[in-house]
Amino acid sequence: MLCLGLSGGLDKVYENRFELPNAFMHDGAAVLVRDGQVIAAVEEERLNRIKHSNKLPCRSIQYCLSAAGVQLSDIDRIAVYASEPYANAMLEGMSASHPDVLSIPLGAKAVMQDLLAREFGTELDGSRISFVSHHQAHAVSAFAMSGFEESLILAVDGCGDFLSGLLAVGSGTEITQLEAFPENNSLGLFYLETIRYLGYGMFDEYKVMGLAPYGDPAPYRKLFEQLYELSAEGGYRVHLDRIGPTLLRNIQVRRKGMPVTQQHRDVSASLQEALERMVFHILRHHRETTGMKRLCLAGGVAHNCTMNGKLLYSGLFEDIFVQPASHDAGCALGAALMVSNELGRPAPRKRLQEVYWGPDLGNDRAVEQELNAWAGHLDIERTDDVASSAADWIVNGAVIGWVQGRSEFGPRALGNRSILADPRPAANKDRINAMVKKREGYRPFAPSVLEEDAREFFDLPDGRHEFPFMNFVVRVRGSKRALLGAITHVDGTARLQTVSRHANPSYWEVINAFKKRTGTPILLNTSFNNNVEPIVDSVADAIATFLTTELDGLVVGPFLVKKRAAMLQDWTALAVSLPPYVSLHQARAYTAWDRQETVCEIRTNHSSSDSVRVSHDLFDLLMRVDGEAVVEDLLNTLTPDQAKREALMEGLQRLWEQRLVRLHPSQAARMGQDRDQMPDRA
């Protein structure tokens, strides 16, 4: 029995018919389960390269189908991550504001049938398409993967299906809802609305969580107590309408890019404390009234791993399971499991151990061909002991990209699409934040530790030794904090990943190789991406990020990769193309208070704030690109002037760093390489 779960939007990657912000119907994904077991899952952002993609998850669906060797017509049930009334209401609202774009007399199911038919050439009977409750999908995604026979379940996020969460009890394969939280009482929106006054926005919540330990909650505790209240029987209320006026009167509002002051740190600490107080209040009451000794968490708020860690240490529950893809992409998992259960194929009752469900790198020959296509830019060496070679690099101070096997499902790099470094020098945190991630210097990095050595370095609650998904902030042992300077946060904690030899042998081996050289069974692990893109998925993604950051080395499968000092001719031999989410525009605009000029811009269809102005010459070059074009050929049509050619190439490289153009080996070059590698038939 094959069931496909979907989250995400309605537009194709090159469309924005409804001018929807990326914050709407975000985190698209597809998850395929066979008889209740996941066989393939990937977030659309990994494939279309749009962070938090709100597009139709076309490529994710295609990947899942290909991984299973089936067609869409072979799927027994397709489940969408929202209830049908909610989906209809959303469509009606879009249709009202864009009547020329979409007419929905038959509702959401008909729209979904039409979208899938046009994309995959398959007419699906409406009975094979289900719409499921958003927060039920969150809840099922956690409980069904927990291995628990029974537990309390808390699924909390910003909003969905006109709600912001639910509390339930899971037993066997059934979930019984105890309480639903309305949208106007949203813990997720409470957090989001507050951080807007700290210079952050949607999807930045984790940044404020990382900032909070630098602050003291006491100065603003009384102020925050005006913004929420706790009541009997686990009740609570948030006053979303008070947040803006209260903060405007009492703090210096920070705009994006402004310095972070101690006041902003203290507000972050108070916000984090308020969230934790409300969640603990809810859970204490229902732990007592239900008698449940175990807890499952899902929904975007469950990515607050600081809160999760405090729940863990509290002893309120004997065991806690947090769904590793707790955000809306995880609803695709829950939706697939819900309909599989309805069809008599529930998920097996066992604890989730790994989420390496995404696309594989391919065989070694395919990886080598992709690397060799960049011969002017990369030095490549194959090794029979990649773990030892990578560990040698890291011991000698290198920060490397590490790409192996199938990619992870969810927002965390768990050792298959990671940046790795020595966890000991405190300077590595600042170095990686500046040279690769290009982000705030206070942001912490996570440690990956061999599972069998975790207790030596981290103060873990009794009975817990497996933390495979970076879902909990735990205490670094006091005697180890000075040693682990790069991964120990200012409050002496770390967002821990334990690595099992069984679940990920290649990652375990590289950590173990580092341990043999240093005595430390830990590596600094952060996601392999820069600040403008999702985590890399393919070999091509890894190469692009490697060449546009200051990483020292790259390990892909059995290959060790270093950068070459590429010459201008190596760069101009590449092809340039436009990502499908990019468009070119010319417009009249004021360039001074008394002067208008025609300006040239590159825009993306998923973010109105991401337009970038370019020179007229660079715009002219890009307008000549039809599909793809070799840079040298374009330059030859534009100018013989060497200085202008160099300036245009530098402009293309800057746009590539921002992922507004693609630079890559041309199809002709790839075909020539393939011919060179063919055996001689003479």
C-alpha cells in the first residue's frame, strides 16, 4: 500500500500567480510510505533551491516516485496537509483577489487533481486524494515515529486550519484530541510577533533562541507578564494585540542590520522564558490529569530545542520524542501516515533512528564525472580511507564540506550534508560564522558525538543516551567546556547529536578517526549551505557552495576535493543560466532626489525583498542567455575590452554567490568529457 503525503503551495517554481509571500504555505515536501514505513522523503527547497519553498512540491513528488520505481497512478492515496474546508477557504480568498487567475467552483480537491494531472500527466480519481487536519498531521508525525504505545502529544505552531495547535493522547494507532488552541492564542505567533521588534522575522525564531542565553530575563519579566496569563487546568492566554504597543513604549526597536544591544538580548531571554512558562504550565496539568509518562512534540514550536532540553531535565516525563521535521514539511509525513493507517497499514511501533530519506549522491562514477566537469576549478583525489583523510584535514585546522549517501529529511544536517570542523578551538565558531555562514557571530554550532562516548562529555538525564536529531539542548560537562570551545554556548550548553555506528557508519567513522588523533570523539557539525540557500542536496549543489565560500576542503563520497587557483579562462569556459525562480526587469526609478533613470534588476518570484540591481552591461549579457550560454561566447558578442570582460565575470560571480544566476559546466563540455571517457573502439 503506497501513500504519498504532501505539504507546500500551488505554484510551479517559476510562477507566483497569487503574489504569495514565502511565509504562506511554506516548507513544501513529499513523503512516500509503503505499508506505513517511509521509503522516500525530501523537502522541495532541497531540489528547487528556494528556502522554505512555498511552491508545489513537484520535484519532491518525482523523487519519491523514482525512488520507489512507481508512477503517480500507482499511488493508493495522496494526502494533503490541510483540512478540505480550510483549503477551500484559502482558495476562495485567493480567487477573490485574483479572479483572472483561478476559478474554484469545485473546490480544493478539483484544483489538486488538475495540478497533478498537468504536472504528471495522470488523471486521478478524487477518492484517492485526501485532505487531513494540519495539526493532526503534526501529531501523528510524532506519535507514530516515537515507538511509544501511549503518550501525551503536544503539536504547536503559528497557525494552520484556523488553529495554532492541539493537545492529544496517543494510544496504539489512535490519537484522541483533548484540546485545540485557537489561532488568536498562538504560541508560535506570540514568539514571531515579539521578534519583529528585535529585527527578525518569520523563520528567524531560532536566531532569537540562540541570542536568549546572552540576556537576563529579569529586567523585562514583568513587562512580558502583561502579554500572557496562565489560568486553571493548564489554561493560558496570549495577548497578541498588546505586543506591539508594549514593546514600542519600553524598548528601542531594532531594525534588521542594526547592532544587537544588551536590551535586545534581555528581551530575547524574557521571551524564551515566557514561552517555556506557558508550555510547562500546559504540560504539567495534562501530565497529572492523563497520567501519561511520555511526551511527543511536533509543530514549529517543537524546534525550540532550548525548551525541549529544559523539559528533558525537568523529569516531568520519563521520555520525550521530538519529531525531527517538526515544521510544516513534517506534516507531509504525518499526512501520509494518517491515510496509510486508514487503509489498514499503520506505522510499525518502533522508535525512529534516522531520517536519511532523501536523494542519494549516485554511484562513484557519476560523482567523479560531476567533479571532473569542474577540472579548471577543483583538484580531485580518490581515497580508500576517506574518514582518515578527512580527519587529518580537520585536525590540521581545515573546515570542510562532508557529503555522503542520502540526504536528511528536515532542517538539520545530520552528517550526510554537513560542514565539519574541530570542536575545540573557540575561534572556529567565529571563523565559520564569518567565512561560510555569513551570519551573526553569537550563533552557536552543534556537536556530533559518538553515541558511546556522549556521557563523558555531556550531562545527560538518566536513561537517555540517544539524541540523533539535534532536538535537545543539553549541558556540556563543566570539566569539558573549556576543551569544547567551538560548540559550547555561552550558558554552558550545546544542541547535541549522538551518532550511532549502525545508523550512519560513514559519519561515525570520520568522528572516530578524529577521536583516534585527538582523544576527542566529537566534531563540530553545521548544515552545508551559505546564508542565502537551503542545505545542499546534490553533488552540483555541494560544488557551488564550496566554490562560493571559504571552505578549505570538500569530501564527496570517496573523493577529496581542493580548490584550484582558477584563471579567467576557466571561469569564462563555464555556462551561465538563470534559476527558474529568477526574472530580469528594467524600470524607471529615482536614483537621486531630482533624477530618474532606467535601472536594471534581478528579482525572485518568492521574495519581493530579494531584488538586486545590476549594471546595464551585465543586464544585457543576461538577456542574451537562452536556456544556458557559455560565458566566453557571451563576452565575445559584447566587448573585446579585457577590463570590461573581467568586470562582467566578477559581476556574474557575485550573482552566483547570491544564487541569482547559476554557473556550471556547459552541456557541450560535459558531452566532450563523456566522449573522452568512452573506451576506444578501434
